[in-house]
Amino acid sequence: MNKSEIKESLAYLCMWALLFLSAIISVYVRTTHDTSLTFNWDEVFMMWRTFIPFLAVFLIHNYAIAPLLVYKKKGWLYVGLTLAAVVVFQLYTCRPRPEMQGRPQPLSHIERHGQPPSDRPPLPVGKDMPHDMPDLQRQPGPHPEGEMGMPPVFGEQRNLLALIVLTLMLGMNLGVKQYFKSAKDAKALAELEKRNLEQQLEYLKYQINPHFFMNTLNNIHALVDIDPEEAKNTILELSKLMRYVLYEGAKSRVPLKRDIDFLQHYISLMRLRYTDRVSISVDIPSDLPDCLIPPMLFITFVENAFKHGVSYKKASTIDIGMAMKNERLSFTCRNSKAEIEHQEGQQGGVGLQNTRQRLQLIYGHDYSLEICDNIDMYEVCLEIPVYQE
């Protein structure tokens, strides 16, 4: 039995416990207001015997009939069994009551009045009826209990009221069971969506990491022929980057300062390759607050800046900045465009597409990503909420 079923059973248990307790409270209150009466358990037991048929039908409906509709979607079978249970309940409550079976039969007109109806004067009616006339003469007609002491099946108000109460009780039971099932389904759906989200994020991470290392290894390969010593330093920087990816990249959140260190190592690696041919500006304040962000969220934009912003024919610039605005982290990356044919490549790269998907999965609509693609300049502005450590 799961937690939802336990909560549902406890709700029913409390409801019926209060109902049976109300019989004791009712008898106690009546004896308290009338000092001539004493507390009588027989009255309580009599009220409890009235509750037992309702309890029996409720248990059958809750554990045998209602699950057919709520869990198995067998509507017609549910309706048929519910109607059968109601009919059995009605026949049981309308059976001859034990207190009626030893009761004397109604007297005839001669036995009651000493003369046949034809010899008796007509009974006054309406306004002429005296107030002291016996009830039997004032209300002629068949005995209200029937000739055999058995109440009619649907004619007596008590039985009709019992039927209404039973119908409301079964409806309430069905509604409560449907509520707990909906809550259980919603929880299961949320758990499934969470697992799917985690799987999608892991998939995107596994795509980002090889993409990042592919670009980095290309940089090292270029340095081997140009400057072997610098290539060695590049490998050391790469080892620092790999350490971050291995130990921090698998986490859902990392401290902002560690991700900034990761960016700084990557930028240092790029400086070794491009030396003075590229003007690299990094404006990241050292007093940014301690907060948590998804790992490797900004590296894609920085990679693209070096990949598409460095020209061997003209001066190139790359400007990277961060700032905290209204408890939200703002990241900007601006780079000159090396060649016009790179415009489409910047918009359709695998890394950028994956980053967009990550942002959507993590933040939903609670983020802002603006990309300005001009003829000679490419700029990214990202704003995300942060989580305190």
C-alpha cells in the first residue's frame, strides 16, 4: 500500500469514527439537557445498527466496485454493480422490522366502533371536525404501516431519506477516490517529467563536452607546429579544463566562481594561441555574490566568439563581461566577425542549439537570451536567475 492509499484509508477511517462517535455525543447531549433521562447504551447501539448497512455498502463500493471505474475504466460494470448494491440495501432496510412482527393486526370497523359503517352517522370533515376526535377517526384510510407491518419500498420518508444519504455517500466516496488517484497520477507524471528532463540535460551535456574538447584539441594541434613550447602550456591548461568538466560538469549546479575560473582557463588557453592578433577584453567583477548556476553554460558563447570572431586579415576583438542586476546574472559576449559567410554557421551550430535547449529545460521562460547579428559584429546577451549557496 503506497502513501496515497494510506492517506485515503485514514480519511475514511476518521470519517466513520466521527460518525459512530456522533451517536454517543447525541445521546449524551440529550441526557445532559434533560435530567430525567439517563445515558443509555442501548440507544447508542440502536443508532450504530442503523449505520452498519451504510458501512457495509460503503466498504463494498470502496474496495470492490469503485476501483472498476477509477482504475480500470469499466463504466457499465460499475453502474450495474452499484445499482445492484443500492437495490439490496433498499430491500434490506425495507424488510419487516422485528418490533413490527409481534404487533396486533388493525381492528375492523365493527371492532373499533361497535357498529357497521352503514349504521354510523357520517364523519364530520373539514371545519366541523371536533378537535377531541381520536386520530383514527380524523385520518381514515389504511394503516400507515400496511396490513402486515411492512413499510412500502419507496413510500416511507425514512427509506427515501436513507436512499438519498446512501447515494450521496457513494458519490462522495467516488469523488475522494478520484481525487487521490489524480494526485497520485500528477505526482507520477511530475516524477516522469523530472527523469526525462534529467536525461535530456545529460544528453545535452554529453554533446557539449565532446564539442568543446574537439575545438580545444584543434587549437592545440595548431600550436604544435607554430610553437611547441606553447603547445605544452596549452596541454596544462587543458588538464585544468578537463578536471572541471569531470568533477563539476556532472552536477546540476556549481558555484559561480568555479565556472568563472573555468572560463578564465579557457581564455588563457586561447591567448596562448592567438597572442596579440586578437584584442581580448574580460570584465568580470571579483566581488560577484556566491551563487549557483548550471555548469558550462557560458562556454559555448565564448567558443563561438573565438571560432567565428578571429580574422587573419584584420584586427579582431572579443569582449566578455558579467554583472549582477536585480538578483539576476547578466552575461555578455561580443566579437567582431571574421568573414560574412560565417553568419549562418554562428546561428546553427550544435553548441548554440544545445545551449538554447538547456536554458529552456532549466529555466522555462524565466531567462532572457538576445542575439544581435550585425554585418561586422556578433553580440550575445544572456540573463538568468541565480540560486544562493
